[in-house]
Amino acid sequence: MAVNVLSTEESLFKLVDQSAKGLDIDITAYKEKAKRQLTPEMDQLHAIDVLVRNALENIDESSTEWTYLASRIYLQELYLKASQNRGYEMSQQYGDFYTLIQNLTEKGVYSNHILDLYSKEEIDYFGKQLDASRDHLFNYLGLYTLATRYLATDHDKNTFELPQERWMIIAMYLMQQEDKEKRAELVTEAYWALSNLYMTVATPTMTNAGKSHGQLSSCFIDTVDDSLQSIYDSNTDIAKLSKNGGGIGVYMGKVRARGSMIKGYKGMSSGVVPWIKQLNNTAVSVDQLGTRKGAIAIYLDAWHMDIEPFLDLKLNNGDDRMRAHDIFTGVCAPDLFMEQVEARGDWHLFDPHEVRQVMGFSLEDFYDETKGDGEWRKKYQECIDNPNLSRRVVPAIDIMKRILKAQLESGTPFMFYRDEVNRQNANSQAGMIYCSNLCTEITQNMSPTEFLEEFVDDEGYIVKKYKSGDYVVCNLSSINLGRAVPDNVLERLIKIQVRMLDNVIEINTLPIKQTQLTNQKYRAIGLGTFGWHHLLALKNVEWETDEAVQYADDLYEKIAYLTIQNSMELAKEKGTYQAYKGSKWDTGEYFDNKGYTDEKWSSLKRDVQENGMRNGYLMAVAPNSSTSMIAGSTASIDPIFNVFYNEEKKDFKIPVTAPDLDHNTYNVYRRSAYIVDQRWSVTQNAARQRHIDQSISFNFYVPNTIKASVLLGLHLQAWSEGLKTTYYVRSTSSDIEECEWCES
């Protein structure tokens, strides 16, 4: 049986003394207060809770390290619970690793794959690599978040798995299919990257890796065709993905507008809004693993006849039959729309179904190959010039005003600059990108799945036959810039990180066949970053400076180089992705377009053309607010909200300071999200975007008193400087509901 070592007041204060070692805090008054509160009849867990709460009360801008005391004391609670549930002495901190895996496999928590694919000798070796001292890297918020949301428990929510075991299980699970001769080395390398908090994996991977249920990918993007069959098939597929823990992006720009023809009868279509309301009901009804409602973002083109009611979907006033409060919205804006907004010109709205019928082409299938000229605007002008095509003409600025109003009230719509996205598409030879995902960082080829026929086979079974479309899958992971860059480990880190992401594609279990096929076709990954403001503070680089912009340019060029290099090396070892031939990687056009012309890049270009690429899409910067909390850094590429604040969720309120806050970093941190000049944020991200083949979850932070002209100016700047997407407009008066599935 487990032996408890926290059974007396003396042992508790000995724990406090040990936990405070190396921390810049004075615990004299803290211990005196605890002595007054602790009583002989108080059980150990209650006593630990008192010590944790008292430590948290001492956190402020000048006393930041109390969070580590709280974390280290809270660790004792986890150690105590795990030792009691697993039957070993608490003084060991970690019990036998192989026994843990056996127990949780027998309980149906862990997948059988671990015991089937790894020998006891291998597992015992990995158990010896667990480094309990790395538990001290967590601040309290990080450890609490990991413990309450990600560590594996039994079905009664009893603590079994501990932090270092979660990292090792993820490493083992992702490396399960690697060659046995080098697998142990790869597992320990992945464990090194995770346990040192140099990187995080996406929320679904962190939650589900090694377990008997759930998939590993963050989110998905579907393309709905203009047919009843496609609309309902998409709804069913979206429900399956949402149930299994995925956020969904949906392009509905092909669906006919309100008043369009159905089977030759004019004025019969009810437009996109009823179908969006249906998806809204799916988001609410099909929750994600029983923990939260589904998360679905719908995108529509700025020229679609239904764009105006679409922009009103999330408003709090008006006809509730025309509202869908539980989905998110996004606008697909071509260059010409932004030009007409800027010029205060007219904008023509069309029905995509009628365009196909009258013009013989689908307007959404084109884009401008160069800024200011291209096939899309020529096709659009043909539509304008055709008198047989019905349209509604409105001032472009009026559409933009509705966008701005909706953003200030609800945070959405997101903006998707479709021409720039498709110009930069590394796989334009194989398809088209119509929209982004739920968090706006993914840009990959898309196409609708086509229903072909239904027949009865020789055995009497009804068979439905489909032609699979490109159903986008997001496989995410992020570098912790605040730790990895100061420790100078990017080269080592990105090498293992790209392999981990690529392995997600191999071992993932996805409920929709199209996603599996698309995953294999492009082998798309999304390597991103968080901790940008943290890193600037450590480097003493202020946000609103040319130095910060240049640093973003230089750092992300390095990250891009290492990511491309390691995908190329994986291609040498394992082969290229299926759609590689004719891609911009294959032709070298990717490097030419980016202006990568020096000898280092030219050499890599030659290596890629000789050996290929393992992954068709590589980099994407996700929001990662949850996992950045675990790693003790700042979210994504965003500025912090406040130097000191309380992190509040449904089940806790925890005081937090900016990471590594002291007299050296305070000056950089004081320019927080709602204070910093957003124009500098746009310029930083323009420099960053140049090196990222997909996109960035980039938020605007604005006061609720912002003038429409100022917000419009930010959008025009973002578009003109080459950003592909923008995420939320976060106003000081709006309450944004976070999506957690892209928080890699």
C-alpha cells in the first residue's frame, strides 16, 4: 500500500521549505499564516489546498514566483493521489511506468497499441527516462490546466497519470510506427522536446494520444456543393467530426442564394441562411466528447447575393429566425472588393447558381494571379457586363460597414483574402483554396465531395458511390519561443517536431473517409509558434519598433528554413506526399516567389527539387491559448492582455503575471493588447506571413469606442501588406467564446 509522507504539520512545512528552494520569495509570514489555519483534524488534501491558496494570494507584479511555490505544493497532491490509486510509496513521486500502462489499458483508458507495439524492456527504459524535476518547470496555472484537462484518469476521474508520463505517452504513441532500430532514440527526443516545454502538441493530440478513443487532429474544412445531397451529407460528416473532437470550417459559397431557381422554377430557393441555421443546431446538439458544444465557422464570398443577411447572423437584434448565434462567420474577400471599398465604388452581388447557369463557369473557382490583375476580376467583369444575369448593386463600403458592425458586436466575421491565399498556394497545380478553418490559420486545397450514384449490389446491399473531395485536416504543433529561442534549440527541436507532426498523419483515426484520403494526398502539417511577446520581453525588444518587425522577419525565416529542410529530409527517408509533382516545391517556384535567393536557400531549393517534400503544407500559427498556459508563456503571436490578471474559466480563478516578469521585462510587457498600436501588429505579421506558407490566427485588439474609419484602416492595411487572414476583432466590450481545438 502507498505510504503518505504529508501526515503531520512538520512534514507539510518541510515540504514548503523544499518547494521554496531557489525561489525569490520570503515564506516566513506565509508559514505563520498557515500555522493558524491548519488543524490536526484536517486531512492532507485539504491542508495542501490551504497551502496552495495562500501561495496564490501572494502573487502580484512584484512577487511573481509564488506561482511556482503553489505549483510545487499542488504537485504533492497529484503525487499523493497517484500513489494511493496505483499503490506505491509517495516518496517515489513516480510509480512503475509499465504497471501504469498495464492498468490503464485493462481499464480501457489507454489504447492496446502501446503494449502491442512496445516490449516491457522498452517501456521500462522509457520509465527510467522520466525526469520528475521537470515538473518544476510548470507555474501553477500550467500545472492545474494540464492536470484537470489532459492527464489520463480512470473512468471515475481518479488521478493515475502524472505530467512526465503524459509527455512520454505522447512521445511513444507518435513514434509507434518508426523503425525499431531508432525508435527508442526518437521517443526520448520527442519526450525531451515536450517535457522541457520547448513545444506543445495540439489539444486533441495532448488529450487523446495513447488513449483508446478520440482523434489527434485539431480541425477540418469542408466544401459544400450546391445540392441537397451535398448539404445533408456535409451536415452528417460535420456531426461525426464534431462528436470526435474537431472544430469545423465550412465553405458555403457554392450554395445558391435566396430567390434562386430550383429545377427551373424561379424564386424558389431560400438561400444559405436556413442551411447555416441547420449547422448551428448541429453545433449545439452534437457536443464534443460530452464537454462542450461543437464549433463551426461558415465562410461566404463578399459577392454572394446572400452576403448581407449572412453578416447579420450573429447580431443580437432583428428577426431571430434569421440569426445563428452559435456558429462563427467569415468573409472571403477578393482584392477587387477591397479596392472598391477603398475607392468607395459599387459592388455587384450575384447568385453563384445563376452564374453557373448563364455564364458557364463558377466565379468562385478563379482568383487574381497578380495583385491588381487576374482571371477572377475578368470573369467578374463578364458577369457585370452580361444583361441576362440578375444582380444587386450596392456601395462596397456599405458591405464593409456591415462587416465592421458585426465585428464590434460579436468579434466576427473573420476575414479571408482569397487572392493572396491562392497566389501563395504551394499546391495550386492540384486545386483551389476557398476559405480557412475555424481559427483562420489553415489554408489548403479544398473541393466538394461529389455523389455519383446509388445502386444495389449482387448481395442486395444498397451502395452509395462518391468521388472524394479535398476535405482539409489540420495537424498542429507549436514552438514555445520564450524557451526554445533563449536555449538555442530550434535546430534540434524542429527536426523532431516535424517528424511528430508527420506521424500524426499515419496513426490518426478519422471518422470521415475523405479526411483520410486528403491527409495522405497532401500530408499537411501546421507547425506554429507561441510566446512571441514573452520572447520580445526577454530580448528587451519593444513591440512598436522596427527592431521587433525585423526580428519577426529574421526569426520566422529561420523557422521556415528549418521546417522545409526537415520535411525534405523526411521525404528522402519516407517518400514525398502524393500531390508533390508539379507543385511549387517541385518546380522551385515557392522559393522564387518568396525571394529566397541567397546560397543557403538556393542550396535547399536544389535539395528539395532532388529529394521532394514529405509535407505539402508546413507552417501555420494557431491561437494556442490553452497550451501556451501549460507551457507558461504568452499566446501565439499576440501581445499579453495585462501584466497581472486573473485567468478565469468555469471552474477556477487563478492570478497570473506575465512570464519572467521583472524590472528588466516590465517595460516591454506594459504595452499590452489594448494599448499597443495595432498598425505595428499588422506590420509584424506581414513580415512573419512572408515566411509562413499557410496563415496566422491574428487578432485585432480595439477599444469599443474605436471609430469605424480607424478599424477600416486596419483592415485595409492588413490586406495591402499581404496578410492572408485576420481572426477576431476583440473589442473591450465584447465577450469572445474561444475555440479550443486549434490551441496547439
